[in-house]
Amino acid sequence: MNKTKTVRDLLHETHIQLVQENGVVITQKELAIWYGIDPVTFNKYYNGERVPTGKFLHKIGAKTPEVYDVLGLERPDKRLENLSELYKATPVEKRDELLFRVKEFLEEIGADTGNID
């Protein structure tokens, strides 16, 4: 019987891999913190009670991009990774320029830019 991999399976595999690579026990709480997700919320994904969506999906996907494959979703464009962090790290006086460049990129790929000001 060929079982389809779930997000739960992927998170467990990642957990085991991190333990093996680091040679130390990593708790679920530490794994949640590594992903940048509240441990209570992460526990629901880890136990298969919920499937991550939105920002939680992207937080997991940033470190374990295979999550998109498991869910049958297209992986985000690499050029958009960490855009939020870049924006936050950008000095306030440079943010307008950054938004202009993002809008320019989105127009180039044919995406809706209506909410970018």
C-alpha cells in the first residue's frame, strides 16, 4: 500500500532529520520556535489535527518547501521570499522605493497590484 505523505509526516521527518543532523534532542516546542510558529498552533499541525494555511504555511514553507508539494500547491516565487522581512528591515525613508520596485515586479509577472500604495 502506497501511503500519500501528509504535512504531519513531513513535519515528523523534518524533526527526525534535525535531531540526526544536530545530535541533540529537539522538542516539539523548539521545533515550533525554529519555524517561528506558536507552539500550541504548531502542535495541531504536528499531530495532524489541522493543515497550515496562510502565514503559517509560508513560515513552514520557508524552511521546509516540500510542504507545498505535499499539499499540491505551487511553490512561491523565490524572488518573493522574505519580502516581509526585507520591508521591515528597510529604513522608513526607503520603503516607498521598495514598494515601487515590488509593484513594478508584480506588474511584470501580471499580478494584481491594486492594493499596493
